[in-house]
Amino acid sequence: MTTTRVLPPEWAPQSAVMLTWPHPGTDWSDILADVEPVFMEIATAVLAREHLIISCEHVSRLQDLERDLSAYARDQGLPGRVYAVPAPANDTWARDHGPLTVSTGDGPIVLNFRFNAWGGKFPWEKDDALNQHLHNAGTFGAAPMEAVDHVLEGGSIESDGAGTLLTTSECLLTPSRNLSLDRGAIENLLAETLGANRILWLNHGYLAGDDTDSHIDTLARFCAEDHLCYVRCPDVADEHYSALAAMEEELQQFRRADGRSYKLTPLPWPDAIYDEDGQRLPATYANFLIINGAVLLPVYDVPQDREAIDVVQRLFPERDIIPVNCRPLIRQHGSLHCVTMQLPAGVLTL
């Protein structure tokens, strides 16, 4: 019996958010004192609205986190509970090594795609095994986990919850991910595993300092079934101008399933931020996380932060906008959405 699958949109009700906590064995080792407060800010915001899954390779640190965050939630009378799982990890990008969950008439199915660190750029074996550790620990409740022997990262796709996915050809068609799959085969894979019946491919878009080959969650996002927001660079002298202008033209040409145009809202363009070696870092306001009743918005201690908060509040008028300073995160070339993965309602039962 074939069961219809749907990849829920991020604004659908959630049971939990997953964080893979940084530890001294990751690239964060030299700046743990800077980055852990960012993770803690995300964790406490999540607990105010839903459950929290944290994993960490360092068991003693995990035990401290479970104790402190559980006490915080209890003392504050928060609805969220902490589920802590000791598990090895190469890094902390839960958006990409975490599971994707589809809804079916028989309940949710957790999909465990392969992860190879964006085409083998970095060590990945521990991250690739992490979802199995979580499943073995009972993290996903009664939801079955299905292994998919192909590479797919959560940050590379956006779902409208009605069968349409938005992605970039630069990422999904990179041979170092799935060498044997061409565009047609990728579309078939997304249809079979995620229930996608329409794929919107962006062939333009670029963000300096990005290791992911243009993940969509740094460039353009669904904020409703009929509405897309996206990054736009207004400075003709900026290295991003041409690629993002071409991306904007593509978005303007996209049509919804009923043939109508999408509503489009450009996001502010933050001032350039560089690391100590002069490399530009991938600061983007598109890398927000939608959770129950709120949007966690990355900000960067630049003048455009205020405008970004206002724009995102207009996009999500019924949700609280919670700015989180993610300047420490972009030092490792990712931001807020990149370190989180939501689990839809019905998966986690604490």
C-alpha cells in the first residue's frame, strides 16, 4: 500500500528542535567560550515553546547541559523538556546531518539520508552515524526511521508543505554528493522520499564564505505557501551583486502550482564581515529558524539588524521575532538555521 508523503513546511507545528552541541574535538575548540552562549540562547528559546534534543560527544558536558537546561525549564515553568543523547559528532551542523521527517497518513517517518560533509570537504563519518544513535536511544519515539542511501542535506531544500520544493542546482547537482544522479534522477529521488511533485531550481545565487555549494537556506526561504523571502544585494560594487540579481530574476519568473506568481520580499543585506585572515564570512538573514510561535533570527551586530527584525516581523506577524547574535557562528561559515533541525509534531513524545 502506497502512503502519500509530505515534507512539512517549517511553520507547521513542531515537537522539538535538535542541536548537536559543540565540543573541544570540533573546529569550535578555540572559540567555545564565544559559541556556547549562542547555542544556549537558542536552546532556552526553544524550551519556551517546545522540546529540545541535544547530543554531545563529551558525556560530562552533556550531563551538565541536561541538568542546567532542565532546571532552567522547570524553574521558568516552560513547556519544553530536554532529551540528551551522548553521541559522537565531527561537527555541529544539525541542519545537514540531522534527519528529515515526512508526514504520512500512518504517522511520521524519519528519513536518514547520507551525509558526506558537503561533498567530502571535511571529516564526516561520525556525523553520518548520528541519526542512528538518536534512533537507538528512542529519541524519535514510535516513528520509524528509514535509511536512504543517497546524500541530501536539510539546508539544501525548502518545502512549502504542499508538494513544492525549492533548491539550487549548484548544490544538488554537485557530483561529489551523488555522482550517479543527474537532475532527473534527483527529482525522482525527491518525489519518492519526500513526496515532492514540483521542484523549483535556482541556477544562480552565491554567498562568499559558504562551504555548502549554495544551500537554499542561506539564499531564499518559503515563509508561506505563496510567499518567498530572499537575500538581495543593493551594492553594484559588491562581489555578490550579479549572482543575486540573477537569482532575483529567477524568483520573479517562478510560478505557484496554480500558475500565479509568488509574493516576494527581499531581506536586508548586512555589512560585510571578515575573519582575521580577511576572508568574507557568510552573514545572511535568510538563515532564520521558525519554531512554534516564534522565529529565531540571526543578527550580526551590524546596522542592518534592526531592519531585518522589522522585515521578518512583517513576514510572520503572528510570531515573536527573537534576534540571536550569530556573529560567533559565522566564524565557522554557518549560521542559526544551519545548527538546528526541527522535528514535526508527533515525533518526540517525552
